[in-house]
Amino acid sequence: MGSSDEKAGLTRRGAVGSLAALAAAPGLATAGTAHRPRKAPAPFLWGTATAAHQIEGGNVHSDFWLAENVKPTVFAEPSADACDSYHRYGEDIALAARLGFNCHRFGIEWARIEPEPGMFSMAALDHYKRVIEACHAHGLAPMVTYSHWTVPRWFAARGGFTQADSPDLFARFAERATKHLGDGISYASTFNEANIQRIAAILFAGGGDQLRQALTGMIGACAKASGSDRFSMVLFEPAERVEPQMVKAHHQAMAAIKAGPGSFPVGVTISMQAVEAVVPAAQARAEALRGALYGPWLDAAKGADFVGVQTYTRLRVGPDGIVPAPQGAEMTEAGYEFRPEALEDTIRYAAKVTGRPVIVTENGIATNNDARRIAYIDQALAGVKRCLADGIDLRGYVHWSLLDNFEWISGYKQKFGLVAVDRTTFRRSPKPSAVHLGQIARKGRP
Ligand code: BGC
């Protein structure tokens, strides 16, 4: 991408920029209910994950759209038409089903559903109803993310999740969306990678002053464009400014979603990377880093129906803090280590700490070499298999991502997709890895 953000030291940005028979969510009893014994083992979920802003295109009422288009910006390029999935969702869902999956993770976009405060778009809600119906028509369990980082521009302008009343506003959106869509949902999560500010703080630290200045310039430009001095984006806030409100928002939204209609498991997804001490003396430091990565979110997950584990790599910790990948280690296009084994570690950790069922809601690799994607998948799934063999309550594996898509501040350069998308014609071309994972999915258990 070679833009100013690259120079600003964003080389590790990929880590932050960087899941109808199942309709009744079989086998995953909801929090607060007696949930064992289950009658029959539920089918293992095999899916691909997407996010509204990264694939839909034309998300003009969102905070990210504004940030991508102001000057200065830290975005390599704007999302623009993305994969045009707002119109081509039927094609995407049919393709995922043809490949062999039984689950489809996607986001509903708050900025489309509530483009102005209190103004709910029936057309947008109907759109997502059609997406859900398309999933069922193709035998895919719809797994819905209520918030994948983007918020309405008006919400960002009034201070986003820094504001005390933000949980009420998010819960109001969750309630309205669920009223319209709940009947068809199979699984839901409130926030995608609720702990993202904590990961970002660690990864952006390498960007230094230049990055801080670039971000400040961009947020300042967004504030100016919205006539506000409080403009706030989830991805770029220090955790302490937004987290208390986000934790409340998660709980309030979860209650709103649980009010129905529909009766399906609701979880929260967490960015979880393996944390490894490189020498025994660094063990305490590694534990402290784990604490810093997750903050209150593993606790929040204890009250949810499942914890969504999202893993891409590992972090290595020495006595003085995070150390680089070992000399000669294979690196992905996202700038971090190729480390599929990390997933086994995070599944085990999430299951142990939360005591809740686990669903891998994201796991994947940015690469232009699809053979390496296949190798990554096979090695990650070997860990999944060991977890299942050890009796860990793991309910599914949802790969990031179905499509090559808008990778946040990196733009379109990083390819996480099982399916390539032509940037001009939007033609979808499944890669060998798509067929490979689809064949595994068809077999049922890993
Ligand atoms: C996010 C995705 C992102 C992926 C790859 C995850 O952190 O949920 O939106 O595209 O990582 O960077």
C-alpha cells in the first residue's frame, strides 16, 4: 500500500484490521437455563465470517465511511463499493452453501438500520431479513454480529461509546433489530472483538508519534466535518474511555436480544491471540499481558451463551515485554507470524477461563499464496480436533473470511478470503482453499 500510514509504522495493522435445520440453534442452550443433558449432539458449525462494512459497499452513514474519506486519513483507500455484497448477498450465500458450509456469519449494519438518531429504516431491516431468509433457503445457520466496529456517523459525532447514555442507544438498536429479525437468527454476538482497543493499543504502540499524529489528524477532520468536538471511533479509542460503557452496552443489548422474538444463543466475540513466554522468567509477564489483552471481556463472556474466539497468531513475551517473531519465522501478509497452532491455545484458554461453550468465530490468514492458506487451515484444524478429543465444548469453526474484502486501514491489499473478488466486476472466484475447507465441512466433525 505504500501510503503515509505505512510510513507511520502501521506494518502490523492487519492484526486489528488485520464466522435451516440449524435455525433453532440446536444444542446450545441459552445462559441461565439448565443446559445439559442435550438430547442429540448438534451438528458442528462450519462457516465463513464476514462483516457488513468490509463487504457491503456504500456504507455512507457510518463513521468509517467518513474517516476513510477525510484528509488526513490513516486509511490506505476508502471502502467504496467493497464487494458489493449489499446487492450480491444472495450469490455469496449460495456460494458458501455450495462449498459445503452450514453456517454464515455476517453483520447487520447499525448505520444503515438507524441512519439518523431514532429513525429506523424499515427498508434496511427488510434487507437483512432477506439475507437471513437466503441463509435458511440454502441450509446455512445465520450467525449475526450486531456490531462489527462501525457505528452510525451521528453516534460517533456525539462521542460514541465514550458517552454515558451510549449503552441505551446501542440497546435500542439491538431491540429494534431483534424485533424485526430475531425469528430467523440462529446465533448472535453483540460486539465483534469487544476487546479491540486493548489489542490495538499493543499493536499500535509500534507506530509511535507519527501514527498518533495521523490518527489525531483524522479524528480532528471527522469532528470538523460533523460539527462536533467529540467524534469517537471504537477502533481508535483508548480502552479506558469506552470500555465501561461497552461492557454495559453488551449486557443491555444481550437482554434486548434475549427479549426476542427468537430464542438463540447470544455471545460476545473476543480477539484472542496465543501468548507465549519465551523464557520461564517471562511467565509472569506473559500472564499480565493476557490480562491486559482481555480486560473485563472474559468475565462478560461468562454470562453469555458462548464465547466467540478470534485468533490469527501468537504474541511472544520476553522478560521486558513483547518480542518479535523468531528469526526466520514465516510471516503473513498482515505482518505477523504464521502461527496456526495459536488457535488450539486460545480455544483451551477461553473454555477454561469462561466455562462457556466456545465457537471459533474467526480464524484465518492474509496471504497471496493460497497453498499457505490451506496449510494454515489444516494446522489450525488439527488443534481443533485435539480440543474436541479432550472433551472441550467447542461448537464450531467459522473461517475469516468468505471473500477478499476491505481490510480496514490496510484497504484491499491483504487477502484473507477463500474467494477472490474482482475489484471492478465483483466476480467471485473460489480459491482451492475454499474447496478444501468446504470438503472438510461436508464431512461433519473435524
Ligand atoms: C476482525 C476482522 C478483520 C480480521 C483480519 C479481525 O480482527 O474482526 O474484521 O478483517 O481480523 O484482520
